[in-house]
Amino acid sequence: MAKRQNTMMNNFFIKKPKLNLLENEVEDTPHTSSLCPELNNETSTSNVNIYDIGKYLNQTFNWFKRFSWLAYTTIGEQGAMCTFCVLFARDFGGKGNHQQLGILVNKPFNNWKKAIETLSHHSTTQFHKNSVIFELALRGRNDSGPLDLNEPDHNDGNFRALLRMRISCGDKQLINHIENQSLNAMYISPSIQNNFIKICGKIIQDNLVCKINAAKSFSVLVDETTDISRIEQLTLCIRYIDSVETTDTINYVLREDFLQFVPVHSTTGQNLASVIINSLQALGINDKYMVGQGYDGAASMSGNLKGVQTIIRESHPAALYVHCSAHSLNLALAHSCNVQYVRNCIGTIKSIGNFIKSSAMRTNILKTKIKNILPNTKWTKLTSMCDTRWVENHNGIQRFVEIFQPIVETLEELQLVQDINTSSKSIQFYRAIVTSEFILSMVTSNTLFSMTLPLCKSLQSVSCDLVEAVQHIETILNELTHLRENIDHTFNDIFEQSELLLKSIDGEENIRIPRIVARQQNRVNIVTNCPKTYFRIAIAIPFFDDFIRQLKERFTNHKKIISSLCFLLPNKCTNSELEASDFELYSEFLDLDALSNELRLWKRKWCDKPILERSPEILEAYSNCNKNFFPNISFLLKVLATLPVTTATPERTFSTLKRIKNYLRNATGEDRLTGLALLSVHRNIVVDPEEFSNLK
């Protein structure tokens, strides 16, 4: 098996075809490019020029950027293939590993109309993830000793297979090194690999630290997770402004960069605070310029007495703590969804999604129903619902509403199958979703979630700043308050949409009040004969009221943090009465006497400008602030941009952690883990081999 995999890898790397995505290509046959053209004697010079990937440098290969595993084959039936799965996947996959693999693995894919959907689905399959894990493994059972240029009988790892590939491609320097160097100077042993990885990571870290110190204002973003070895890993990221110099101007961009994983053995506030400060100092970061802290709402991190943020502020008073805005929004949504009917509705949607996705037969029936009933919809299946990732919940409810009729007919058909489990659950789910209370709860939830979905997505972006986030939350609050004040009109639209959904599955059915008994205590007990009145009081009013209250409570502190700083923006400073005393928190970095004059001149500057030129963007204001004339205001604008918004970046590093340190490599050391993570996350940073000699 090892010999077969190594041989396949060599053949793959010798000639790796590429998918032609150019819309204006004249030829029908997709182009291919060879990574080793010297081995392809049959390719003429003219063909090499035609297939040269360099001629397409200005084209945007969106599919290859999104699906790095994608490759193209012209052997037999032409189409796209998954590189990892072709080389490393087994013969079967799916639930229980009983389904034979086909498209993208054993059979090329060429149905380009469904490309994005098929490729996205393939990325989420378990057998694809397993193939990626096998692809990432560099070491074999025994990769010590001299390198045998012939294929070994045992698996000595992908690292040595890659060396043989380079030798077979004619790498003369590598051939000379392997053939002529002494055994103690080969530099291919596991310990040397670790040293190289550590040095590469150190070069990347030094590059980032240099930028962070040059910014002279940064925020720490920290989160924790447990790896496969049950070690608590703290991920340390930094948010700062980076200056990108071009030939004419200097552009400023917000960056959130991962620096390292740190193992922690105690999660008390005191210990975590010590770990964060010591890690910053060990990396060479000047922690004097720490102006923000971004964590989740865990007591050990956010506590006002013994939390990390409190302990750090004792020595760094300017390092304001900002509770992750994405977590705050998620908590507000989760709390408001505890309204009885809404909670039951979301739980039912989640259960139906799991029920249908757990069977290929059920999934195919749903796809067929969607195609027949809603041929123009972009949805072909249900999506997952998660207790914490509310972006998925937004999409899940929206999708469920749009394909509601096909779902109902799918459950009707599944009631007739012979499998008892499938039939009985289908009956239960069918009876649950055709009720008036379910449909009204679903439409009400979708109405509210449609407002918060753009914000939920925006908060995942590095470029989002705290002022922008708070302002959009204020906009949502104002709109929700308006809807609540006009709840009769608001609920009329919800009620009419619910009636249409109900009639689409049963033409004669009307919305009805659920059965009510005289002394019930566990359900809503409203005395009325009007369904519209009952559900407005039972669902819409408590749902809107709770969400409005939660948003106000959870984002009050965010508004306080930017209460003074945000009035430095050009679109707000003309109507403000700021004084130097408003910024005493940053007295260590400012000349408060000079700041008073700067504030007056800054206000005068923008009063003399047209309204359209008074930008609300922080980076644009910072770029237009001359540091020679307004040094103090320039620093305050930099602080405002640097303040943390979410901990999305630290959470993304957990995905890298799971890929690098998995059950096959659960003994990976911390230096190797951080080095590999840095190489994976910061692929745009070039590691120059000449820098190796400068590091000890």
C-alpha cells in the first residue's frame, strides 16, 4: 500500500493537469500544464507556450482558490478530480463506510452547472477530510537513516517520497547532496525537520512582531481549546494597523495575525494573564502599546474581580476589554429563541435536517421534490443547525422556509417506506410542521433573522471595526423598535405569509388556535377566539421584546468604550464638544495640553469641508490625519481602529490546530505545532533560506 501511494504521488507530481476555467478559450479541450516539462518529451515548444500557466497570471481562478485540491484529467472521460481523494481515499465512504465512492474520486466530474454545489459538498465529506489528513502526514513508520532512491518496501513517509520525486524531476543540487554528503550531514532526519520548521516559524514570527511594534498600538485576541491530546491550547493573535507602501501612497489595512499556540495547565485568570503577558514579552512585542483585549464571555477571561482582563488592566490600564461582538449577538439570539413556540420550532427544524441528511435515500427524495416543485431555487438540500454558529441557523431557517413545500411532500412520501424507523419519524415530523404554531414561529423567526444575518456575517471579517459594528446594531435596534411599536401591522404581514405557506401544503386548511384547557400552566393560555390575536401575543410580541432587550443589555458596554473616540471621526467631530480630559485614559501616550488645541483645529478642519467629504470610515480618517499636525488625534484614531471586535480569528486557528495535530499525530511537540501552524496560516510570508544562517 505504501509503495502504491508513493508511486501514485510521483506520477501525480510529475504531471499535474489543471482545469481550464477561461470563458473565452477557443479550444474545447481543457489545457493542462506540467510541473516537470523536462520529463514530457512529447510536448512541443509551441504547446508548452500555449499551456504555460504564466499566460493566465492576470486571470482569476476562483475555483482553484476556493478548492485547492481540484485537478483536471484528460485521460479517458475528461473532468475534475480531487487530488487528495484520488491518492489517499479508500474504496468506500459515507455513513458506516458502506457507500462506494464515485464522482471526483473514481469518476471525473464534468457537470459544470452544479460545480459549486458538488465541490462544496465534497469538501465537507468525512472521507475527503480523512484523505487530507493522510496527505498532510510527512513521516512514516521509520524515516531515519540514509535515503534510498528506490521505492522502499515500507512506508517511510511523504517527506522522503517528495525528496524522491524531486530527484526524479532532475533536481541536480538535491542529487549531489544525497549522493556526496556524509551521513551526519544529510539534514533529513526528524530532528532536523523539527529544527527547520521551528526556524521557519521564528522567521515568520519575527516578521509579524516587527510590524506590530511599528504600529505602536495593538489589541490581543485570545481563545482556548483542547487539542487531541487533551492539552489546553491558548491561541494568541494580535490586531493592529499595518501600513502597505506603494509607489505613490501609503495604504493602511487592519490585520489580525496569529502568533503562536501556548499550552496552559491552569485556566485561572491569574495564570492566563501571566501566560499572555509573558508570551508577548518572549516574542519581543512591546506590551506598553497594548490598548485592547478581545476575549469571549467566560468568567476566567471577563471577570471584573479575578478575570484576565481585570488583572491585565492593573498593569496596562489602557487595554480596554471588549466582549466578542459575535458572541454577544449569538447570546442575544439564543436567549430570545427560548420563547416556547420559537424554541420548539428551531428544535424541530434541526431534527428534520439531521433526519434527512442521515440517509442518502431521504436526501435524494428531497432533491427530487425540490427540482419538481421549485425548479428555479438555488437550494437542493437542508443545512445544519448549530447551537453556537448562528450564521448556520440564519441560513438554515431561511432555506427551510423557501423549500417548505418540498420538505412536507418528502415527509409524506417517507411515511410509506417499509423501514419502521423512517416511517414513524416521518409521521411525527410531518404532524409537527403542518401546525399553525410551527409555521407562524418559523416565519416570525425568519423575519427577525433576515435583519441580523448581514451583521452576523460582517462580524467575521477582520476589516470590521467596533464603530461600524455598534452603529449597525443601533440600526437594527431602531428598526426592531419600529416594528414592535407597529406590531399589529408587522404581524399582519407575518400572518399572511404563514397562511400562504399553510395553503400551499393543504389548500383548505386555515390557521387555528391550539387546543386550550382551563388550568394549563406549561403552555401559553390566552383567552381569545382570534388566531391572529393569539399568535401575535404568544409568539411575536415576546420574541421581539426579548431580542430588543437582549441587544440593548449586551452591547451597552461596547457603546461606552467608543463613546468618546467615535466623535473624532470626520462625520461626527463637527457636532461634538470633546475635551482633552475625555482621553485621560491614554495620558501615557498623549500630550493632553497639546491635544486641546488639536481637537479645536481638527473640528475646524472638517467644518470647512463639504459634508460628502466627512468620511465615517476610521482608516480613511486615519489616513487623512497628518501625524505632524495632529499627532495625538492620529494615535487616538489608531486606537479606535485597533480595538477588538470579535474573536473570530483565534477561533479560525483552531481549524488549523485540528488539521495539524490529529489522532495520527497526537504527540506533536509545541515548537513543531506552532511552526506548522504559522506556515499554514501565513502562507503569504516568504521564508528566505538565507535568513536561516542569521538565527541561532
